Amino acid sequence: MAEGGAQGVTAGVAQGVTEGVAEGVAQGVAAGVAQGVTEGVAAGVAEDPDVAAWRALLVAYSRLVPAVEAELKAAGQVSLSWYDVLLELNYAPERRLRMSELSQRVVLSRTRVSRVVDELTAAGLAERQPDQADGRSSFAALTPQGRAALRRAWPVYREAIRRRLGTRLTPEQCLDLARLLEQAARGTEVSLSRLAPVARSVRPPHRRRRRLAQRRSGHRRPRARQAHRGPARPGRQPGNLQR
């Protein structure tokens, strides 16, 4: 129950920030917003209440998340992004999730969940399992070592949350904060599939980058002539020939 409550507080804070604000970018965005508001106030422009709330949300996110991350690191525990994934796998049926489901459930590592799972797999804390029903997808599954790491990190994580929130806000204020953030974030869920075209346009695949470079330079690698294969052998389709 305690883990679920802390997860709700963390999710409420993080989901108040839009999908486009990544972990490292949040601090810069918060600083930029704060600077813009400060300049506006200095120029005699009153700050709108909603802008003030947004700025406070970004500033709190950019300061609290790195502070908790630092405490986990100092105690030799898993990182916050690792904890985020391990926690979701721990609560899932059979302690495993399809990668697409996992990317929608995690809070702090949505845009790089595949890389986080690879890191956890290399550390022995998770593993990838094939999806027998769909060969195009796979499961991320929690290992016993991963569950043990989650249990070791929880007391440190809980104390870090208490130190950053519980000592500065009353229990009633914490509940009010959670309710307000959930209310503000309601109906703003953004699917990662909508962000995929943007990601592809920012960083095209390797072959596409090479073709673009060849076009700009005016040089294109000539295509190799395909040898005449003759008629297809009985029982073997031309489309299945091995190159």
C-alpha cells in the first residue's frame, strides 16, 4: 500500500508535465519559463494565476526529481528511471508487460523505455520474453533479482519523498496537491505513437541519412547489377530466394 501511495504522488507530479518535456529538458524549460515570468513582472506585466501554477509545477519537478535521484544514487540503489520500470513490472500480472503497455504505464522514462529495459536486462533485473501470440512484440519481465532490488530501494525512495514533501507539507496538503495535479492532468494523455513521426523527422534512420548526404554531394553509389537467376526452382518462390 505504501508503495502504491508514493507511486501516485510521483505520477501526479510527473504527469503534470507534458510528454515533450523530458527528464533533462524539464529543468531548462522551468528556468526559461521562470526567467520569462520574471522579466514580465519587471516590465509591469502581472503574472496570470495559471502561468504561475505552471511555472511552480515545472520548477518543483526540475528540482525534486533530481534531488530524489541523487539520494538513490548516494545510497547505491537503482536509478529513478529503473525504479519506475521495475515498479510497473512488479504490479503487472505475472510481473511482466508488453513493451507497448510498459511504455504507456511508466512515468519518468516513457520516451526511452526500451533502452531502460535493455539496461535492466544487462544488469539481470529484467528480461525480454518473446510474445507467442504476436511475433512483432515482446514482453519485459521482472526477475527475482529485480524484485529484490526494488525492495532494497524502496526505504531510500520513501525517505527521500518524506524529506522533500512530508517535512514541508502537511498530510492534508499532500492529499490536496495530489488531487489538484490529477485534476489538472485529466484528459491530457498523449500517445507515444503521435510523437513517433516527430522523432523520425528529427533523427532519420542511418540509410536515410546516407542517402540525404549523397544527394547533397551529388554522388550516388551505383546499384549492383542483379545477376540473371533463371527460372525459379520447383517448390521455391522467387520472393523467398536467399541473397
